[in-house]
Amino acid sequence: MKRYMGTRGWFLFYFFGCLLVLSAGRDPKLMKYETNSSSVYNHTLAMIMVEYASAVYISDMTSLFTWTCTRCRGLTEGFEVVQLIVDVESCLQSFVGVAKDPRAIIIAFRGTRGTSIQNWIEDLFWKQLDLDYPGMEGAKVHSGFYRAYHCTTIRPAILNAVKTAKEVYGDLDTIVTGHSMGGAIAAFCALDLIVNHNVPNVQVMTFGQPRIGNAVFASYYSKHLPDTIRVTHEHDIVPHLPPYFSIIPRKTYHHFPREVWLQDTSSTSNRLASYIETVCDDSGEDPNCSRSVIGNSIQDHLSYYGVEFPTDDPATCWIVMDPVIAEYGSIDSEGNVVLFRDLATPVPRMQSLEAK
């Protein structure tokens, strides 16, 4: 990971790592998990949802819309995309669709793109709470994450897709997911569905999600969305940001529950990859989970359950789309793309860029 970390970056990580202490490859062929017993966490569901959270990073719109990409197989086989949204102006991407197993509406949000992940992480070190959440007295949130969902083309498109999916498939449960910043946006989306649109049975499962609000917001959130899991991995730096300080817990950022902390226990001499899954307490800031270590790893942020998430590249917001697929959507004056499928009409199975 040396290529991600300049001298300035390492200095910042060391400095803030000290403060946090005060406040606190590819798929292996074989995997073994040990989970402390809890009825609130479903390991099988986590293995499915991490695949959706990874697939939403794909830039080939044809392979995503037709669900033929290399990440659109296995546990997510048979997923039907209802809508695919790309907000090019804000470098955001999301899809809504219906899964066979679990039988549910799935909403996935892409994580950090558009700038180097190192710069994004350094910005989070300094970010202050700066927005009052509507209708929740005393609740303050990160305005960037809030606006990424509420003030872009993402929100209206998703609400329309959820409405359409329920009209066609019935009153299915809804599961919202995302990795990194995508997890933060997923949390705001789920809260919007519950509070503003009375959508029943909404679940949330995110991976490597940063903090998004203060303790008051976390309390409100957990009351509305008790069926929420935030998966963290070893020393992943992002769940430690923006910083939480136990000496002033109500004035700084605070995670909502419930965290599940992944720890790698495999040795280099053993091909069996072993993981311990710790289901944490309901405080959101369990000192025995990820807060028990210094968050200083980008590599741990880019891998969950053996599924790798892409790093930034020189063309972070570009997309590729077959002209036939483009007929299923619209592109506005800003270049934002919304692909919407008539659920009564099958989408042609086309050769995607990934398959070529």
C-alpha cells in the first residue's frame, strides 16, 4: 500500500492515531468464520450484500444493467435491475433491483470515487458537524454525505424505482447497502424511506462506513432503523472517521449500532483464511470492537469477506454504455444517466465490456 501513502499522509495517520487511542488479494479459496452468537446478525446475508456493494462500482453500464458483469454471479445470480443511476456531476452511482434470495428490493450505493482515497480520508480528519437533520432536534450530520443523497439526481430516481418495484413485485422487504461513502449514503437513504415515505421493513448493511452524525442523530437513527449492521474490518481507517472523542461524546461524531467487526486470523503458511466476526454492543462505539485498535489501514478498507473493492484510477467517473442500452434511459444536460427498465419487457442480453 505504499503507493497510497505519502510522507504527509503517514504523519497525519500517526498523529490522529494517537488521538484515537485516547478515545478508544483475491478471494481465498477456503474460508472459515467464527461468530459470537447473536440473533441480530446474519452471516449469509452479509456474504450476499458485500457482493452487491462491490458490483455497484462497475463502470460498464451494459454489464450492470443486464446483470452480466463478472461480479454479478454466484450469490447474486438472478438479480433484476429496475434502475441504474449515475450522477456524473457528483461522481455518484447507485442501482435498485429485486433479488431472488433473499426475496427483497436491493438498493446499492458506490463508495468513494472522483478523488484519491488518501485525500478523501485526510479531509475526513478535519470535517466538523455542520447540518441540522430535519425534524430531529439536536441531531447534526455531515453535510457532504447528507447532500450526496438528498441534493442530487440519486434520491428522486431511487424513490421512483422502489415505488415501481413494489407495484410489480408486491410489498417486498428493502435492503440498502454500500461500501465506504456508499455506506454513508445508504444510511441516509434508508432513513428517508422510513421517516419520509413510510416504507416498511427496511434493513441496512454497510461495509467500511464512516461516521455520519452526532450522538443525538445516532440515537434517532437506531430507533427508526434497528435492523442495521455496520461491518468493519480489522484496522480499516474509514470507520474511525470523522473522529470520535470519548471526553466530549455528544459534541463529536458518533456511530449508530450495530457494528460487526471482522478480524483476520489466518497465517501465511495456511491456505485456509480464518475470520472472527464479533457482534458488538448496542452503543455504536463498542470499545472492544474496531475502536480497540488504531485505524490506519487503507488495505483493510478495500477488502471485506475476501471481496475486493476497486481503488481510484485516472478516469474515476467515466462510464461505458452500449447504444442499445442507452435507449432504456435518459441523459440530462449535466450528463447524469438514469436507466430504467420496463419490468414487463426483458432487457437484451448483450456482450458487456468486461466480457470482451
